[in-house]
Amino acid sequence: MKQISSMIHWRSDPGAIIVGDVLYVFGGGSLFKPKNSCEKYDMKTDLWEKISPMNMEWFGPSVCLVN
């Protein structure tokens, strides 16, 4: 199993979804404090990038793709 680079912000219980070759991670928390930060991981380049935050902080948000 290949190890990938670490996320920008450590978090537990995030929402996540894969679209194509990109993993999107939303919210979650650290030390019992919810987060609104979001980031994406490009599987081809093995790089994480910050993306726009959510309007609210959430532990374990549900995520879906509407196409």
C-alpha cells in the first residue's frame, strides 16, 4: 500500500467524496472543536490544496455528488 502525503489540517470525522482523481474533504474536527475548513487531494500529483471553507463548522458532514 502506498502512503500518500498528509492533509494540510489534521481532522477526525470529516465528510469526504472522490470525484475523478480528486478526493475532497470537508469539516470534521480536532480536539472536540468542529472545523469549517476544506481541502482537496489530487491523486495524480499527491498534493493537498486548501479550498473554500464551509459557512458553518461541522463534525461528520454528509456529502453527495449531484450530476
